[in-house]
Amino acid sequence: MLKKISFFIVLFMSTSLFSQQSKLDTYQYIIVSDKFDFVRSTDQYQTSSLTKFLLKKKGFKVFLSNEKFPKDLQNNRCIALVATIKDESGMFTTMSTIQIKDCDGKIVYASKAGESKVKEYKKAYQEAIRNAFASMTDFKYSYNPSSVVTKDEKKEEILTNSIPDKLVVPVKIVPEVVVLPEIKKEVEKIEIPVSNTIDVLSAQSKNNGLYLMNTKLEVVFVILKTNRIGVFVIKDKNGIFYKSGENWVSEYYENNQLIQKEFQVKF
């Protein structure tokens, strides 16, 4: 009985590893964030450039998120994986884990935690990242273009999962009055917090709207078409997304306060 249980455990682990490995082989590129959440500036302590250097050894084409991408990657970020470093450091130990995610933000691979007890930040983070990379002995990669998911297939999959059919608002059903005049009146009466920095979003199209992602391929907004040119309804938020000059502006309520933020959108 014990032998049978052990056999099934080994079989399950082997199947899971094969499935995980097959997913990795469908990707040609990895994008590494040029600034991780646990540092204050771009590539501080060379954490991003070191991660890029190490992942290149696995055979991927690796780019920092602030570098120029090839045309196919510019047109479709979902053909690349995204590498991040998860920091789980304690008071006396620096601990880093390398996480590989798809454009949905799902983790497709994670290393073991690499540790360092060095006190100097730069040496500690670099040693922890190197130790995390050293644990990736099961991370095998061989690019298989025949199994790559096409741009249209991936877009359809992402948008279908994000906007269930039963929640889709057909264009003709959107009321003519989007309450734009009333919103403008409120804007004149209230002080609206406005961000001084302009974030850049990438748009993936859908028949009834757009799917907007930031440079980390995280979903920021799902916006739905209205019968007004240059005006969208923000899904799941009490607000709108509209064209203003060369940029786009989001206006929505959060904790009973009207929030306004400006974006650049790449279509």
C-alpha cells in the first residue's frame, strides 16, 4: 500500500513539473522590472540587472522593462513572461525569491528563497538573488515556437476571463446621458487630488471595450465603450475614462471622494 501511495505521489509531481515546463517553453522573452518594490530607485543595488543577467543563462531573451522591445513584443506583451523578486527579509537575514509570472499575473514558476546574512544591502541582495537562482535546478527551458499562443488567442482568453459575458454592457444599452454635465459641475465645486506623474498604459482591444495594463502587465482598468467618442465607462468603478488633449483621464469615486488621474495610453 505504501509503495502504491509513493508511486502516485511521484507520478503527480512528475506530471505537474512537465506541465509547468511545457508552459515555460511557449515563451521566448522575459521582462524584468527595472525597479523592484523593495528598493527606492531604478536598478538599486543592481538587483534588476543581476536578475536579467542570471535569467539569460537559462536561454531566454531578457529585457528590463525600461528597455526597447522587439516589434512582436511591443505589439503583444503577453508573449513574454515577467520576472520579479519577492523580498521576505527579516531583521538579520535578507531573503529573496525569484518569481516568474505570465501577463495575467499568475505565477508559473517560483524559486526557493535565497538567503544572505551580509549586513551591506548591495552585497546582501545580490547574494540572496544568486542563491535563489542557484536553487532553480528544475527550471529547464527549450523554446518551442510551435506551441506558442498567438496574440489574438491570448487577448481573447484574457478579456473573456476579465469580462464575463453576463456582465458585458452592449453599446446600444449604455444610456445617452453619461452624467457628464453633472460630473463637470461637481469637479468645479470639489478639490480633486491629481497625480503629478503620468503613467503609461498599454491597451488591448475588445469589441465592447479595452483592457488597460501598466508596464508590469498588471490590469489597471477594464473600460467599456459608450456612444460618446473618446468616452468610456470604467468597469467595476463609479466613473469614466475620457480623452483630454493628448492624454486620457480617469475620474471615479473612491471612499466617497472623486479621484482624477491622467494617463498616456499606447494603442
